[in-house]
Amino acid sequence: MSVENINVALIGNPNTGKTSVFNQLTGLNQQVGNYPGITVEKKIGFCKLPHGIKANILDLPGTYSLNASSMDESVVIELLLNKNDKLYPDVAVVVTDVENLKRNLLIYTQIKDLEIPTILVINMADRMETKGITLDIPLLEEKLKTKIALISSRKGTGIEDLKNLIVSYKTLQHESCLNALEIDPEYFTGLQKLFPNQLLYKLWLVITQDVNFSNLDRNEIRNAYTKSHSELKRLQQKETIKRYQFINNVLKDTLKIDATMAKDIRAKLDRVLTHKVWGYVIFTGILFLIFQSIFSWSTIPMDFIDSTFASLSSWVAQELPSGILTDLLSQGIIPGIGGVIIFIPQIAFLFLFISILEESGYMSRVVFLMDKIMRKFGLSGKSVVPLISGTACAIPAIMATRNIENWKERLITILVTPFTTCSARLPVYAIIISLVIPSRRVLGILNLQGLTLMFLYVLGFGTAILSAYILNKVLKLETKTYFVVEMPGYKLPLLKNVGINVVEKTKAFIVGAGKIILAISVILWFLASYGPGKDFNEAEAIVKERTAEKQLNQVQFENEVASQKLENSYIGIMGRAIEPAIAPLGYDWKIGIALISSFAAREVFVGTLATIYSVGDSDNEATIKSKMKQEVDPETGSRIFNFATGISLLLFYAFAMQCASTLAITKKETNSWKWPAMQLVFMSGLAYLVALIAYQILK
């Protein structure tokens, strides 16, 4: 007996809780945020339903209607119009928010007109009492010609009812909410005569949207029977008006709101949080809190992780038999991975704060607040979402630009988003700041290291804005846009959602970085442990001859031999070759190798240095931080990681495009190598210039 496997599409406006419903149905941990733009591609999960039925659950990008104005909205339309797609839904689940039911129902009426079995989910039912909302569900089902699941994704109520409705999707009515003929009887009657075997509303969407439909060519339909662009826009507006007339008539009899019970806390908070002065003051204060906490709270767990990996490396070196495998483990893999694992506490705290801001609804206020500033630089408030989400990773941040309707604004946002300080830069910043910035308080409460970290984040954001201004002047693309952003209600962050987000984001960082670091650590260890010629192979004899007049003990002699081998290893030869180019920035050849390897991923910088400094080092118990602090220039005897070099490195990584994956996603989103090439040249050139100036001034 075969088990039925059905496709279920979750569709709805942004910020209605679609992804929360997705998590409840599938158990998968997807990011949940209380602002538009979280889902920018189809996410797929699997769910076991009653009666042994299995379902593929698709979490589609948020869209306000089937009149697409951005790339992410087009994803929804293309799927719903293509029955040949393997993910074409057997049933559509339209997720709505009980507080915004009127607006949310627009897309529901459009999907019903496509004759797809449709279930209506009314989410956030737990807020009905406090908002004075009552619903006549049986009457609403009758008028909307469907079945309704009243749920609370936050509390997990109503999910079983939804599963049962999905199982019985074949019993749902197919009757539409609006007859397309009502929009323009003459035009649609003529269209129906030309294509009698096609669904009328699907034909209308093919004409007005940039999609293909079945075996018919889009141009064939348009050329056969169409109108001018302005006439089509007028008909779309007429369609929307008629749909809202239908929705108003439905809700007039089924939805009641007791205005006396509705609280005005949201309005009072908005007056403060979006105030033209206090709004910016509060946002700045929140940033101060975040970056102070990142350093203050993470010190203890970071020190514990650092010492643990140092002890593990020492234990492996002492307990396992001497040989290549032991050296690889103790000098390559363990120090390399440990050089990144140490930063998990700081990254987790960063994601914790961002998740709380998203979940609470505050992030949308930041978007609104920043729109006035963004406009002056050729961007819109919607650009803030990618720029802020870029603090996690530039790759999903660039993909999040798909909800920006205007191509010029979207392109500029894509190009400048990598300036935003991502989590991969945090390990570099953290280790360098701890080495060159003293850990003391300013004004008694502000940690100087935390202030430096905040400055680097602000610097990245400021550079992105300034670059956007330049691009807006340089790019000759006409633009005229209107900024619209949804202001969701405030809510206490759900600990489960915040926890899921922090764990998943941190896990993604560890797994993504770990794979790269593991591979690079092995390669670097090999390159640092072997070399050509007698300068490497006869290192002991050369050191004996060079230090004959010095009285070195055994440990000192072994360290000299290790240094001789490292400098003449394959990696040493490569480092020496590039040293003339980076010496003016204050970097030695070891830092140069770390810069090159970190192009695979920025966080590899620390792991690379941990591996290089561990090869041949007799002190296996020393932590990566202590090894970097003790590193000295053999010619001058001065510390390598001094203040001038440290600031130079911080500024280099603040501006440099040290991420191959970001270049790849830029190419994918712009469909051209022209723009990522511009990113690479401009950002790398700017990074080199700023780091050079900083070092030459500070040295």
C-alpha cells in the first residue's frame, strides 16, 4: 500500500507568522523574525499527517498579492502558475494575522480564483482577547468558501486542527471569490473566447506578470489580446478595489472589534521609538549595550575554550605516538579549529540580541527610522533589512534584497552590504582588539574594547552608506520609488524562537567555517611542515653552525630549528614572496599567509595563524592569544601585534572583500561577473589604502 505524499504551500503576507507555522508543522528550525524579508526563497520541510499521509511543506516568500513588485514575490506566482513544477501545491495554506485580517485576505481571494484547494489559517489567536477581537468562524467559512484553522503558532495551539484540514483538502470548495469577468466584462469575455481551455484568472496573471504559463508563450497571449501598460494597471487597480469590496462585506458580518479593549501601548511606544531625536538616541543606546555585553559576558567562556583546546593539543602531543598523524592533530587540526571555536560565545551573544530585536517587532521601527537617512544616499528603508542582517552573514543578506522593488536600489544594496560587519569578521576583531586595546573602563561603565568593536560596526555601516551615495551618483539608472513598511505589533520575544535562531545561526557558523578551516588547516600544516632544499632539510646543522657561539639550552635550540624550518617551508617561501607587498601595512609573511587563506572565509585568519604558530612549537599548552602576543620580529625584537599593526589589520578587515562566497552570491543575484569584480577591486583597494595610511601614521 503506497503512502500518499502531498505538496502543501504556505502563503501569506510578510510578518503573519508563516515561518513559525512552518516550524510547528515540520519541526525544522527556520529563522523567525518579526519584520518583513526573512524568507527569500522556497524553504522545504516534511511533515507526517494523520492517516499516514506525508506532506512536503513549502514556506514561500511573503507577498501581499499576486501582483508581484519584487523578485521574492515572483517566486510565489511562478510556482502557482506552473502545474508541471514538482512542488506545485495540492493545497495552499494562506496564513493571516488576526489583527490584519482585511489586508491579509486579498491574496487569499486571488489564490482561490486559481482554483487551488485553499485553507485559511488565522494566526495569533492568543491576542484576540487582549485586542477585543471576536470572530464568527462558521459564518466566515461559509462566506469565504473554505475551512479555517484558528491557531497560535507562538503557543502551538490549533496545529493539529490544521493538519486534519490539510489531510481532507480534497473536500474543499473550488468556487472563486471574484469572477474575473466583473473586472472588465468585454475584455475578459474576448480573452476567454481566444483561450477557452485555460482558466481565465490564470490568463490574466500571465498577461500582467513576468511569468510563463503551461505550453502557451507569454508573448503569444499578450499579442493575441491585450491592452496598453497603463490600461492593464488601471484594470489591476479595479480588481483590487472589487476584492476589497468583497472582503469588507465578509468581515462586516464576521469580525467584531471592541475598541474600548484595544490598548494604545503600541502607539505610545511608537511615538518614542520612532521619534526624530529620541528614536536615534535609543537605537544608539541599544548598540552600546550589545557591544559592551559581547566583550563583558563572553570573557569567561572564551578563556575556558581557549585553554581547553590548548590542553587538548598538549595532551595529543604527549599521549599519542610520535609521528605525522600526531603532529597533524596537535599542530594543525586542533589549533586551527580551536582558533574559531573560541569565538562561539561572542557570536552567540550577537545573534541573541539580534533575534530579540527581530522577534519583539523593534527591527521594523529601525527600518522606518532609517528610511529618512537612507533616502539621501540613494537607498530606501528596506535596504536596512539586508544591511542589518548582514551582521550575521552577507550571503543571506544579499539574497534578502529581493524584497526591494526598484532595481537600482536593490543593486546598490547588494554592492554595499559586504561592508557591514558580519559574524565571520568578529573572530578577527575580537582577537586583535584583545591584543592591542587595553581592557579598561571609560567613564566607569564603558569597556574600551567594547567601544572599539562598536566603532568597527558603525564604520562598516557608515562606509556602506557612503558607498551607496557614490554609486547612486555614478550609476545612470532612473529610479522613482515609494517606501512602504509594515509596523507589526509589539510582542514579548518567544524564548523558543529566540533559542532556535541563536542555535541555528551559531551552528551554521561552526559547520560552515569548520569545514573550510579543517581543510585549510590540513593544507597549511603540510605546507608548513615540509619544504624543498637544504635550508629546510638540514635545518639542525644550519642552526648549530649559526648559534655555535651562543649557549642555547635544548628548548631554545629546538625553537630555533622550528623557526628555521618554518621560514624555509613551502608556506614560508610563499609568505616571503608576498611580504614586500604587505610589509608597508605592518604585516610579516605569516600574517600575509593568513590574509590569503582568509579569502575562503574571513574567520580562517585566526585559525591559519593558530596552525602556523603551532607547527614545531614545543609549548603545546600555550593558547592562540598568548602565542600571538609573544610573536616578535626576529630582526628588531619588537612585538608583531603592536598597536599600529593591530589597527591596520582591524581597518583592513573592516573594508576588505575577504569572502569568495559573497562574490559568488553577488554574481548569482546580479547575473553578471561585472558587479562582483567591481566589489572585489574597490573593497580590496580601499582596504589596502586605509590600512597603509593607518600603519604609517601610527608606527
